[in-house]
Amino acid sequence: GAVVSQHPSRVICKSGTSVKIECRSLDFQATTMFWYRQFPKKSLMLMATSNEGSKATYEQGVEKDKFLINHASLTLSTLTVTSAHPEDSSFYICSAIPSGSTPYEQYFGPGTRLTVT
Amino acid sequence: AQKVTQAQTEISVVEKEDVTLDCVYETRDTTYYLFWYKQPPSGELVFLIRRNSFDEQNEISGRYSWNFQKSTSSFNFTITASQVVDSAVYFCALSEFNSGYSTLTFGKGTMLLVSP
């Protein structure tokens, strides 16, 4: 149980275009989901906390207009990278906390590798 | 502010050697959780262990063992008789409870290379 999927697993897009990444909790509902970013050979950095039905909470330094997060249902959060540029190329990982579970249980998705050319 | 330090950037060992990955943390919370994750080249994070701040008992799971020392704010991870499949980046993480949910702060990771 507690499986989180991400789609797509890899995406290549041209500079200036937007790309949407989906994060789904497959066998549980998640009121809270998180989005992380990982540069090559670096650590995971929390970008934002996504709460179902409300606005996302962004970490300091993360542009909310650039990284649009929508958590429209209890099983789906989306991250849209708008007007992508090569510096947005990164590995994006989402995680989810099952509704009603302890707040320390986070289940991670397999990640999405974004390359902007 | 909380912080997780993994001072070892990269460790290389030969198969069957034992290896310890260090993790030191800082937090003002009295209740917190510590985690270890494995990230193989595929990129997917593999959960290894979660330990709460009130449980200082060491844990062993097969070839893996963890040593939690609150006095030194350390949560070290030992792999006994390492294998090539253990090669990966290992992350230590600390949770902070905030507004009803926890956020994770990751260390920079230690890349473990196990050669045959």
C-alpha cells in the first residue's frame, strides 16, 4: 500500500514552454502533498507544500508564479513549470501524507526528470 | 531552523567491508523524527527507517543497523558486509512538525560506492 506515482517520469521540453507534472496517490487519499527539487548530485530541497482545496505554501526563494501547484483532489497534485528555461532542468519529486495518518508518514513518488533545451 | 549534516560526501569500500554513514542534526523541537533514505541511480527514494526522538534504542534490520545518540545529536547508519547493490546515495532527514504536518529537511547525502 501507500503508493505514489508521478507522470511523466521523464520530459524534455523547449525553452519558453510550460510543462505539467502529476503526482497521484494511488491507494490512499492525501490532504497534504509536497514537491521537492533535486539538482544533480545534490540534496532534495522542499519547494512547496500542497494542501487539497487551498493555496500551496511555497518555501522561501521559490517563485510561485513560475511553479504553479494545484491540489484539486485528495489524490492528485500537479506542478506546472511555466515558461521553462534550461536552469529549471532538474529532478522533481513529490510526496504525500495519507489523510488521517501521523504527520510524519511521507510516501515519495518515483520522480520526474525535466530537461529544458 | 533545523539542519542535517552528512559530512561524508562519498565513501568507497570493497564488498564485504562494513561501512558507517554519519548523520548529525540540529533542531529546537523536542519531538521530531529522523529518517534514512536510499536513492539508487534510478532516482527513486527508498525508505529505510524512521525513528522518533523519544526512542533511542538502536535498531538492526538484516545487514543494516542504526545508532541514535541524542546526547550527540547523531543518527548513524551502518551497513555490515556491504554488497555492490548497496551502491547508492544515502540521505539522512529530519522532520519538523509545522501546522499539522511535518516537513522534511534532508542532508546533502553520502554517495556509497561498493566495488566487487
